[in-house]
Amino acid sequence: MIGFVLGFIGVIILMGWKAVFATPAFVMAASAGLLAALTYAIAAPYIKHKLTGVSSLAVTVGSQLGAAVLLIPALPFTIPQQPITEGIVIAVLGLALLSTAFAYILYFRLIQNIGATKALTVTYLIPLFAMLWGALFLNEAITVSMILGCGLILLGTAIANGLFTKTSSDNTKQK
């Protein structure tokens, strides 16, 4: 539990302490983020319990097709503001295949191999990588507090995954 709390505090520090204006758009975005976290928390144990033995590729395809069907009603409200270029299509395909499909295959395999709780700790790494990609591709500044937040995220993830606990064979050797 300590690892999850440290990771959560790390995410808050990484995000920063900027003033937030509770506009309708902000409330919708924050609600969507909280709903996403809730669905991750519900889905991981469900997948471990109900889909043991199903390949991670099959689970990924099913979840992505289900998500696509659920998003179809929003399609008329998401008209592009710019012409769709070849570069945009390549970027969307890259995100879909690498950042989503491949990542979910690995994530669902983790759930099956190490369990839902430990697999969920990888979600703490998402803001850390978002910060790194922002710095690398958008020249966004990395602050000291962001580095501190990353440290807490990594420490919390390590603790939650038992990297600092002694195994029973270590305890036996010390006696």
C-alpha cells in the first residue's frame, strides 16, 4: 500500500501545483481521467479472474473493438479542424499500433503473468513518459519538482512490486 501511495504522490508532484479553474471542460476532463482510473482498477482483476488462458492478443483485439464501438456515437461531434494529411494518418496509425495495441498486449500479458495489482503499477509510469516525450519532442522544460515526482513514482512502483522485500531464502541465510 505504501508503494501505491508514494506513486500517487509522485504523480501529483510531477503534474505540478498550478491553479486550476473549474471550467466545464476541466470538470469533464478530470471526470474522464477518474473514470479511466476506476475502469483500470475494475478491469485488471476481472481480466485476471475471467480471462485466464485467453491470449493477450485476443483480449487486446476484443477490448479495442469494444472501445471503437462505444466511441462511434461521438464520431459526428469530432469533425477535424484541419485537412487530414498523410502525416496525420501515419501519426494516428503509429499511436494506435505502438502506444495502444502493442502496449495493451504487454499489459494484458503482465496481468496474466504477475497479477492484476502488480500490473496496475505500470500505469504510474504513464505521466513519467509523457513528461519525457514532452521534453524530447516539444522542448518542454523539466523542473526539479518533476524530477522529484518521477523519483517518488519509481520508488513507489518498486515498493509495490516488492523489489525491496527480502525473500524467505534471504531470511534463512541471516538466521
